[in-house]
Amino acid sequence: MSAPGEASKADLVHRQLKEEIELGELAPGTPLSELWLVERTGASRTPVREALRRLAAEGLVDLAPRQGARVSRVSLRSVRDLFDFRSLLEPAAMREATEAAAADPELRRVFAAMRTEFARTARRVPSQARSRAFYELADRFDWAIIGATGNEHLRRTIAELRPHTARLRNLSHVDPRRVEVSVTEHLRMCDALLAGDADEAAAAVADHLAQSLATIFRNLAVGPGDGVDLLG
Amino acid sequence: MSAPGEASKADLVHRQLKEEIELGELAPGTPLSELWLVERTGASRTPVREALRRLAAEGLVDLAPRQGARVSRVSLRSVRDLFDFRSLLEPAAMREATEAAAADPELRRVFAAMRTEFARTARRVPSQARSRAFYELADRFDWAIIGATGNEHLRRTIAELRPHTARLRNLSHVDPRRVEVSVTEHLRMCDALLAGDADEAAAAVADHLAQSLATIFRNLAVGPGDGVDLLG
DNA sequence: GGTATACAACTTGTATACACTGTTGGCCGT
DNA sequence: ACGGCCAACAGTGTATACAAGTTGTATACC
């Protein structure tokens, strides 16, 4: 309790790198030499190594045994895989959250408050600030869903996918019209969840994911072939 | 190709520990001091640490920040979570495998051969040897399904759950009658897969998992409460 | 001119020494 | 006898030195 940091240097390096990869500041394909990270972070090789291994386990870094680490690349294939997988997991999580909310008034209150915030966001004029505010709110919503998920495996797996999704958002530019639609999708999810309608809530998540994927593909569609790496 | 080991010491330690945990030789709750593992494995602390972190990421080891690692405990809750999660993932994987097999004659041949082996197993007299042979075959079947899964996330996640399942099997004793039923369940899966009936294949997996869970709960049911740790 | 080979720089893999924290047992005081 | 304090210990977190492998380049040879 008295620990100055509570977090080890490995934690700090891990968090910092994860954030930079998520934000796209470290572009896909960027080589991550341990020594370079040592200079950059001030930590020694041991915690840097640990952070790299963790990132590799999360799929944010590609690790080649004796030749170093790179920020993982993003292919059209990997995007499709990611969203297919999310489409499998997140409706299930939403179902659990819906049932949890039905049984827990406090949780219901939290989601009701978020619904109000989404509605308020919907009425704001489109702007970069609104987009930022929306995505920040959507993040909190997602975390609330994750938190309401009882199944440890499901919770951890979904949480591990989030940085990938966030990175995609940050690598492609935000489309204001997409925000418009996404707000209404979130309202639909909130309504179903608050109504205790698990099927509808799950369907809402699935639709939301399908729409997100379509938008991302539209904004990313560039390369000649399918297996082409987008960035890096 | 000329590398003497191809595998780093961290890999070796990781693999060894994983196997020992899976087999139950290292019981849940067993403290895993780094120094003890250093003596035990002959490697130095660095690879030992890396192996421990990896095992922790896989959920086979519980890591308490400044006080060491223990083999992760198994609770009724964790068993339920595991099987609920598998029930979400594996039918989806089976669907993918079914479609892959429909499109790939070579793959179909592999599964047909396995079906034959399952049938042969069914005709053997019940014995410990048959049980071992069956589980070895079932393992190969599972890996074939995993291998036929196109989605990287799905594949990796399912693969990561396998050691947990195997450990449960090894911690509870094998029930010969369960083997009997499980063989027929696998035959049903093979038939559906070879017939290209994805729905039936998925349903077969779901039933198989439900039966497995029921058996494990029957064989483990002991403790007073729900949250009670079984071993360690 | 092209190819093979030896070398050099750099990278990761491993071992070990040091720093710091949490725990445990005993001791003292009450 | 019981409870709290303190010190020795054990264990992890970190830094760094050393070993081994890989890649790219320059050079010699065909």
C-alpha cells in the first residue's frame, strides 16, 4: 500500500509501448530493438524484454527469435479475423451484461446514465471534439460491458482484443458520418440492455460490429491484393 | 536449421513446466520459487522468469507481484467458466473446419481416417490402455480441428484453453463409462463434419462439451461451497 | 563481372550481481 | 500470557556483463 509506484518498470514500459502502438505513434512494422527501447524508456533490458514478450503475447508485436521485434503489421485478413472473432465473443458478453443488469439495479443505473450521455452526444454538432468525446464514452461503455461479464476467460479475451480495435481506429481516419451512425447503434444497445432483452442486445452488438468493419474496410481499402499489409 | 536446440532455454522450461502442470505432477497451489526452478531445471533465473510469465499469461500460474508464483488453483467456478467459454468457441471452430473440409479433399481424407480410428477404438474392450489411446486420438482430432480453423484469434484462443482441459482430465480420474460415450460423441462429430453439415457438427460439439462438463462435475463434486478450491 | 567467403557490427539469449520489498520468527514490553 | 515491534531472511525486481547467433558488407577468387 505504501509502494511508491505500485507498478514495476516492466509494467510501465509495457503500458507506454502499448499506448504508443495503439495510437499509431509506433507504426506497424517499426523495429523495436531492445537497446533502442532501453535508451528511450530509461529502464534496463530486463523489464524491456518482459514488456516486449507481453506485447507479443497480446499480438501487438511480432517477435522473431534471434532477430528482434517489430510492431505487428495489419493486413486485411487480420482485420477480418479480428472482427469475426469479436462478433463471436461480444454478443455473448452483451448477453451476460444484460442479465447482470437485470439483476443489479446499481448496474442498471450506470448504463442508464451512459444512455443519457450517448443521447446528449447525438445532439451535439459534428466536430472533431464530439468524435473524441464519443469514442471516449464508447470506450467506457465497452469497459462497463466487459466488467459486467462474469466469465473470466471471456472477459480477458475481449479485453485483449481492445487495443487492436483501438489501433485500427487510430490508423484510419475517423469518419464523422460513421460517428453519427455509431451513436445510434450504441443507443440501441443501451435500450436493449436496459430492457433486459438479451437477444436484441446481442443482435445490436453484431450489427454494430458489422457496420464498424464495413467502415474500416472502406477507409482502408487501398492495396492491390488481399494479403497486402496496409502500414509498415 | 543447424541450430543445436532450435528452442531457447525459456522455451524448454516453459514446455516442461506446462507439461508437469497439465499432468498434475505439479499440483494446484504448489509454490514455484524462481530459485527452486533454477535448481530443478538447470537454467538461470532469466529464462525461468520468462517461462513463469508466459505460464501466467496462459492462466496456468498465478503470479503475485512481489511474492512469487503458484500453480493456479482450480475452482468449480473456473471449471464452469472454462466450459462455457469452450462452448462458445469450439462450435464456431467446428463450423469453420466443416466448411474447410468440404472444400479440401485432402483434409476430408484426414478426418475420414480419424473416424475409422474412432470406430476401431469403440470396438476395443474397455481398459486403461484403451482410455489412453482414445484420449490420445481425441487430442489429435482436436488439434486437427484447431489446425483447420482459419481465424488466427479463434485458433490461438482455443489452443490456449487446451492445457486447462487436459489438466482437469488428469486431476480427476478417468471414468471408463465416460470414454464409452465420448467415443460415440466423436463419431457423431466426424460424421457431421464429413457430411458437410456445419449445424449438426456444431451441435455435436456443444453436446460433447456439456457431457464432459457434467462428468467432470460428478467426479469432482466434493466441497461444501461453490468457490471451494478442489486441489491445493 | 558474378559469386562465394570471411569478417564486422549488431541483435538477442543467458548468467549473475545488486537493490529492494515482504515475510517470518523471536524478543521485548505490557 | 498476549500483543506489537524489530531484525534477519528469503524472494522477487532490476541492472549489467558475457555468450552466441544473424545479417550485411567488403573482399578475394573464379
